[in-house]
Amino acid sequence: MSLMKLYKLDQTCGACPEQYDVFRDNKQVGYIRLRGGILTVQYSDAGGILLMRIEFENDPLKGMFDTQEEKEFYLNKALEAIEKHFNERITEA
């Protein structure tokens, strides 16, 4: 199953930063932000547990994705990190 079907992404800002609140079963489980050339993914919201950090060294001022394909690629990577953490939390419970 595609992770995009499990999660709802609510884009809260479109550029500089491009950011999303991520929901699963109507509960916020993630926060994704691209600002200053750095993509971060946190659980469960802004200021939460850092799950992933990617630096775009070739574009240190990057504040939004350049293409739809790039956006889909990195949002899928972000959802994979959230899903992995979500599953680990369930296993520990």
C-alpha cells in the first residue's frame, strides 16, 4: 500500500519554508519542513523527535521543491521515516 494513502499531508506553507503537518487516523504524527536548504522530518509535530535531516548542499537557500517529481520523491522519503518510527512505537507498546 502506498504511504500516501495512509497519511494525509496538510500543506501549511507553500514556500520558504515549504511545510506540512502529517496526519494518520486524524492524529498528527509528523511535521515536514524544507527551509534554508534543509529538509527535516519530525515526529509528531514541530519541535518533536527528529527523524530525518537532508541538506541540499547545491542549493543552500532552497525553500521549496523545484518540481512535482522532486516533491513526491522527498515527501515519500519523509513518510517512510514517519512510518518506520510509527511502527517501532507500536512494537514497543
